[in-house]
Amino acid sequence: MYCKTCGKEVNDNAEICPHCGCRLKGVSVREEDAKSVGFGVLGFFFPLIGLILYLVWKDQYPLRAKSTGKGALIGVIVEVAIYIIVIAISVAVGTQVRR
């Protein structure tokens, strides 16, 4: 069985997740749930879609949702970093041209 909150594997008889402390009884996770590199890559290149899929899947497919959410988060961070670098280069080049 897997914890629906953190997605880590736990004992089938556990009542509380030893990793995050979330209550497990009454939680059912589908066996076809697994980490997915493909959905992580999708979330990386299309963060909005990754966020939507994370929100839709977080209860039913926690491992797949976690992969997709991580991809979306990393994609947003990379896009913001690239945006900041491009702005910094534009300002530096603009300052050089004016001299």
C-alpha cells in the first residue's frame, strides 16, 4: 500500500504513515498507480497541465500525481530562471549600446 499524502510505500496494516504521519485507514490506492517519468516530462514542458493533472490525480493516483507535480514545479523554476537571465542579458546589452 502507498500513502496518499507522500506517495511512499507503507505496510498494509499500518494505520499511520511512518514517513509523513498521515492517517491511512480508509484510504484506497489503485494498484495501477506508479511513478511516471512521461507525466513528469509533460509537467516540465507544460506546467499548467502538470498542475491540473496533479490536482485531479492526488487522491486516486498519488505516485503519478507526485511525479507530474514535481515536473511542473521544476518546469516553472527553470522557466523563471531563464526569464531572469534573459532580462539580465537584455539590460546589460542595452547599457552597452547606449554608451
